Amino acid sequence: MSFTPSRSQRASRAYHLVQDLQAHLQRRLGAGFVRHDWLRDGGKHGGGYRQTHGGGAPFNRASLNVSHVHYDDEPQRPLASATALSSIVHPLPPRAPSLHIHISWTEMKTGTGSWRLMADLNPSIPDPADTALFREALQRASGPLFEEGAHQGDRYFHIPALDRHRGVAHFYLEQYKTPDEAADRAFASRFGATMIDAYGDILRDKLANARAPSPADEAAQRAYHTVYLFQVLTLDRGTTSGLLVHDQNDLGILGSLPALVDGALLASWEAKVPPPQGELVRALAAIVPATGAIGDQEKLAFCRAIRTHYTKYPAALDLQARGDIVPPTVQSHGR
């Protein structure tokens, strides 16, 4: 399935970069992935594709998303193009940690452009050795930018209602750019590849030494996956912005959700969030079936609930996660 790419050479180079990183991550994860394509406005304004693993050993769920959207023919929109790799991996063994990586290039009609770089390790059952390896890789990948990125990541992935972070190691740089575009692009590529390899090594060792999970391990994983879903659907600014901008890739945008959560636990957090977010938590919890299984039907229902909530309460977007810089994603898309 083809789409019209951006006319920008910088966007084209970014698209090839994130495709290469996606392919590298898929090679490290192994076989069993299925490609799904999507189009923005029938392909007129770009589109993308994702490689997904729907469950079964060794993954609970994995989704490696590449997107390339542009508005070459709509001068009234502030955004020229947005190109991204956004990937989440949830392994099946409870002691194998989840991974989130996001590498994106955003270009404005003014001619300015910048990168967003994110990587975080998200275990159900933390292992200090894994955390140390991942943090060391972050330091190696980011060099003098490590302290800033780690600070921003810890801020962005904090969950105030639960007084905890989503994961154990976080990195987030927003609107990163220097006068040397080629060097910035090389940095983005090197950062992504370094973190993919670091996680690939952690996952390889965890899978090689996996043992049959205990009931306590499985319970810990289900509880953590509920935390993950809660953070993504109520706090993650990128997820919400994507859903508010368009409805043509809903399953891709929510490809990060794990396959099994605890609906009662999710419902119990309604009283912990500031108003009006309790209404959103209640609506999301009502969608989770008694089994806790999250499939396409539940994902699409989540999308509808989120759009309904922020249409009713647009000011509630100010309650979402943020670093020091808040990107005007929805406004940039002309929404």
C-alpha cells in the first residue's frame, strides 16, 4: 500500500532513518511479525505501517510503528511534516522488561525542524542489573545530553496519582536541534541503534534464562500492565494528541497497550486523579472486559472515550504528562 511522501528532502531522510531503525529492532526481536499499512487521507498526506506481534511466545504484544505525515498541499497548516518510529515491546515472560522507543523528526512550514528522542525500560518485576545496563547505554548513546534527557524522562513518565514512575530508566529530549542538521540526524540514528541493541541484549538473556512464571509473577505483570495502560491512556501527551488529530490509525496509536490488564485495579484509581479525569478513568475501566483481555474492539472503544472526554473537557489536556517543553502537536496539525 503506497502513499505520497513529503517533498522535503529532510523529511525523506528522516523517513529512511526510522525505517532502518524499525528493521534493526525487528531483527533483534526475531520472527513472527505481521505488517499493517495505513494511509492518511487516502495516502494524499502520507501514512505509515507497523510491524506487530499479536501475542504468543516470546511476546505478550509488540508493535513497531513507522509514520510519515505531511501537508505539502495545505499551506495554512503550520506543520510541514512529521516522521516517526514509535515502538513498544511487551515480552511474555513476566521477568523480561518492556521497552518503549520513540525517534521522530518534525518540520514546520517556517523551515525549522527538530528531533524528539525517547527511550525507557519498563519492567513488571525490576531487575537492578537490567536497569544499570539500560542506563549505561543511555549515557553512552546521549553523552553530554544524558542528564537533561534523564531529567526530562523522569518528569514525563511520572504518574502523580500513583506516586510512581512508569518504568525504571527514562530518557526524553524534545525539540532537539543544533546548527548541524547532518550531525543531529547521525545522533538520532546512533541513539536509536544503541538503545535497540542494549534492549536486545537484555531481552536475549532474559528469554534464555526464563523459567515457568509463578502465580505471583503473573499477578505482578498484570498489575504493571494495568499501570502501563493507565499512563498511556490518561497521561501520555503523544498518544492523546495523535488521537485528537485524526482517526485513521487508531489501532496503530494504541498498539502499545498490553494484552491483559486488571479492570478492577484500573477502576480503583478513579478517585486518585484530579477532576475531570475521574470521568475518563471510569469510562476506560468500563471498557475493560471481565477477562481483562485488550483486543482491537477495546482499543477502538478507548479511542472513542478519549476523544469524547477531551472534546468535553479540552482544558484537561493541561493535566497530561509534560517535560520542560510542551510540543503544540494538535495546533501544528491545524486542529
